[in-house]
Amino acid sequence: MKRGLAGIALVAACLLGVGAAAGGLDGKPKPKPTTGLAQPRIRLATKDPSVLVLTAPGYRLILSKENGEILELLDRRSGERVLRGQVGCLWAAKQTTGEAASGCAFNRTGENRFTFRWSPLTTTLTLGYDSSPTGPGVDATVTFVARSRSFDMRLELESGVEYPLSGTLFPADLLLPADNVSGAYMPTFLPGTRLLPGFFKGPHRNVETYPSRWAFADYLSADIGKGHVAMYTVNPAPKPIAPVDVGFVRHGEGAVCGGPAACATHVFQTWVERGQKWSSPIVRLRVGGTVEQSLAAYRDDNGIDDYPSLAEKVGAKLDKLVRAPLIKADIWKGLPEFRAWPQYLQQLPSPALVHPVAFQSGGFDEAHPDFLPPDPRWGSSDDFNAMATSARSLGQLVMPYLNVSWWDTTSPSVQELPSPLEPKDIAVQNLRGNPVTEQFGPHDGYIVSPHVAAVRKRIEGVFEEWRTQVPADCLFFDQIGARPWRRDFNPAAPTPLAYYDGWLSLFAPYAGRCVMAEDGWDRLARTFSGFHGGVLQMSHQFQWPDDHWGQGNWEPYPIAGFLFGDKVLMYQHDLYEPTMTIDPETLLFNVAFGFVLSYAWDGEREEASLTNPWATLVGQVQRTLGPYYAGKRLIGFRSVAPNVTESVFEGGFSVLANWSARQAVEVEGQRLAPQGFVARKGGDVLASALGFTWNGVSFPAGAR
């Protein structure tokens, strides 16, 4: 174990010639020279025998002088106490057995020594945790770098324990004043979620794994009284992804995260073996301001603003894509063979993004990743290509459904692996070296490892097939943006944590191919051009938000629109038909949150027929409004009246939306029907949905 941190701190303080607290001893500052420059307004008070008080213009942070535990965080501008402490002592590292070492095992006088030093020159506070040979077995260093309205924390640790450290709480659970939380923001399900005060009356829990559909950014924040606090990781590409469990917990009276407090949880997924070292990314706490400002800071700090634009990724296709509703075409639902499609394509909107589904041998969830040639009952690859050519002649685009991350056990790619490969060799493996499989109904398949050379070669072949055999305008990949991160112990993986780093590197060369994914998360927006899915599907299909958070305790909030609305197009789920645009609620949701409209075409249901007026409606609305909001960053979102919001997109396009399903309202001189909206550019009304009947549809197109 390391030794001598206190001595090093004292020497450093002397060399700098500053009044620093070194090794827990209060130093006497020397007079500061007069330079005519403004002196730093960030200072650390160390004279109190029990606490360290870090004061900056925007906040006051109080730490325990005994072990560094966060005791309080005050928003100085609003006067709100945004944190009332934490569970534990700044950090904790858990072994796979569940046994944990934490900062609580250290103090200033015992064998397991806690020390601190302060550098006024760099406004950096360094905390040392030095374990004795019989102590917790983990040495750690935490650095705080203070700025005017934020501070950065970083943890470095070295393991001397028997089993791998698989989870590192950093910071250990932060305590929010539960009764004073007016809203908490969580990147769960596109476009994001605001948890309302009822959630914090508990018990409720929303802790999810980033990256996945459940947490599409490593960010959370809360409005507390008149204050605001945000916590997020600063970890821009090309740094490796730092997977993390992040979210809010509210337990009952008498429990941790109960009583007067709720918890903000942040647990890095790690794999640190004995003798190894690990360093966290920067965790930034931003105090004050608004949620829009903290989201803008996350975007900037994590390099999202520098991602390629949609125009750079898809080129000339962008003009069509923003005007093109998605048209799901499940060929097994009463649709004809490909040769007969041209006559039906003429009835679709133009432009449209035609999305053939389940055309591969055997149908849906069969044969992955082998989608060509299609099942013979629908025609050959040449027939598919002729259909796509016909669609393009009508101004439409074609995007086939694909899945390359889950391989059917009976697919040719699995059955014909080159010797000496076996299926387990291409799969994600658990710690025992067993392949990880996933079942969908009667279908069984391998979750493949993106680091295996044979997997990468086959996926390169998939891209080539859709460039040469059946040239496609865009390519949709299921599960890539939805599946939770997982450890991968396949020998080809550089570390067990690199599962999604492998997929990012595999897809990076194809950013120009208009690739889209089921759901999506921040790093994917660098390469992908579209994300499909979100909270509307999870609410309607699974009742997930109500079951987990409580009915009335949540509402959609456009976190994704602020973070990467100009980097990807967002759609409802590409397969789930109840969130296709066939009702007022979905139309309103899409326009207000910047989602492209969608429609399901099949030959079995009247509501999916091409003669349904909604099929015309989605084309009219998307052609009219799409160029103003699709692929545009959201720059403002506010409540203007009860159940009425205003969304403002870059370029000056705005949407007034009435979320009430029963009551009409008048706002800013505009009468809004139940679930109605007014879309404006500057002062001009571009489209309005006022609640009258249009061509037999009980909700109007309103677009002109």
C-alpha cells in the first residue's frame, strides 16, 4: 500500500509557498502580492475542527474533516440546500462478493489514514485514503477541482482485495431534500423523463444502466426549491465508455434514502483485479442555473456539439428524410410479393421512408444476421432491388430492418462457422467462459461479441450486401441502441467493460450509410442518423413508467432534443404499431418533441390500410412541418399554462401543445383543442390542429 501522502502534501505546499492545509494541518497563509488582478474567489476554510468548507461564487460545499464525506451543498444564488449529505463517505468499491470498502473506514488518526491538501493556485482539494495492511485493502485518492459554479471529482483507486471490484459508487449516494424536489430529470426512454414530486413521496426507484434505452446519457439533475443541481460524467469520445448505473431512489420512512431524503445514485461498473489501478472519469456537479443550461453544459463538455451533423452523415438524403414519414411494411401481414409492390408504393406519401420488415427466410426473428436473399415466397434479391428502384423513382427511400448483434442459432452464419470456431467463440461470454444467449419467444440466439474478428467480418459483409446486391438508402439495426450494456469476457475483448466500445468502432466506418437504431444513446449519435423508440412505446406497450414510478409521477421531457436533436432524427418505435401516427396523442407528441411521424402499412387491418385518411395525414404534416423541426436541436421547452407547453427549435420554429385530452384552452391568442397544437415560425402560423373532423379523421391535418 502507498505511504507518505501527508509528507508529500506538506512538501508541495512549501514549494508553492502558499497557505495550504497539508495532511490535515492548518497552515498560515503568507501575504499575497498586490498584482492589480482580481484575486480568486474560491477558498477552502479548514479551521473548524470537524469540517472543510469550500466556498465558490455559486455554491458552498461542506465536507467531513474526518473522512471527506459530503455533508451539505448549498446553492448560494438561490439560498437552497440542494444536497443534505450522502450515504457513505464519498466513495465505496464493491467486490463481486458484495463486500465493500469505503471512505468510512478511514480517519485522520487511525491506521487507515485519511489526509487532505489544498492548492489555492489550482483550486484543487486532494483527499487521500491509505489502507493499512490489515485495513480495507483499497487505497484511494479523490481530487476536487473547484470552479465558479461547478466542481469536478475524480477517484483513483488501487485494489489489494481478493476478488474483483465490480461496482464503484462515486460519489456515494447523494441525499436530496425529498420534500423540496419539484422535478428531477433522467435520460430514461427517448426523449427523456421528468420525475414529478409524487415520485419522491415514494417508495420509488429509477436506477438504470448507461448506455442503453433506459439511460441514454450519464446525466441526472433536479430542481430543488429555487435551486438546481446536476451531476454528470465528463467523458468525451474517443475515451472508452464508462458504464454506470445512474438514477434516483426514494425509500420509505426509517430506511436509507427515506425520511426527509431521497438519493441520487451513481455507480460505475468496473472490473479491477487485485494489484490493478482504476481511475474514474471526471464527475461534475453543476450548481444553479436551469435544466436547459445543465443539459447544454453536458453536450458541450462531452463533445456532442462537435459530432458530425446530419447533413455531413446523410448528405443529399437529408432533404427527403426530414419530409418523409416512416412507413413500416411487415410483409407477413397481408402484403404481396415484392413484384407487386410498385402499384401500392404509388399510394404512399412521397417522400416516405419505406421500412420492409420480416422479409428474410422464415420471417421475423429468424436467420439473423442473414437477411439476403429474402424468403423465396416474397421474391428474389433482384425482385427486392427492383422494388427499391421503383420506390426511389417515386421519391421514396428504402430502409430494411436488420439485426446483427443477435444471431439466430439456426442461421447460416452460425451453422457454417469456419473451423475451428464454435458458437461460443463468437458470443459475448460470461465470467465462466459460457456464451450468453437471449430468447425471443421460441427463437434462441447468441448475443455476439463485436470484438471477434469473424463477427466483424460478417457484419462488414452485411453492409456490402446492402450496397451491391440490394442497394438501400438507409439501414436499420435492431437492439443496438436499446440493449443494456453488459460485461463481455470473450478473450477477443480488450477489457470486460468494452462491449459497446466494440460496437462503436465497428459501425464508425459506416456513418455515411444512413444507419439507424432501435432507441439510442449519446455516443451512438456520432455515427448513427436515426433513433427509433421511446417513452410513448414503453408506456403504452409495457406500462413501464406507471409501474415503476407511479401514475401521475412523471412526464416526458425533451432531454434528447437538447443533447443531440441536431445529430439524429428521432422516431417512435419502428415496429410497435399503437405508436404509429394514427391518433391525436401521438401526432401531438411527435410534433412537440421533434419526432418524425410514422405509419404501418399492412393488408390485415383497416387502420393500416393505404385508404385510411391518416396515411395521407402523416405525409401532409411531415412534408409541411418536418423541415422546421426534424433534425433540429431543441433550444427551449417551457410550461406556458396548465397542461400547455411550448417547444422552441433552432431556427425559430415553435409548437404550442395542449396535453389535455378533454379541455380546450386559449393561449397567446391561439385556441388549442384537446390534444391540439399550433406550429409557428416567427409570428406566422404554419399549421394548427384545432379539433374538427377532416376527411373522416377525428383529428385534422391542419397543415397548409
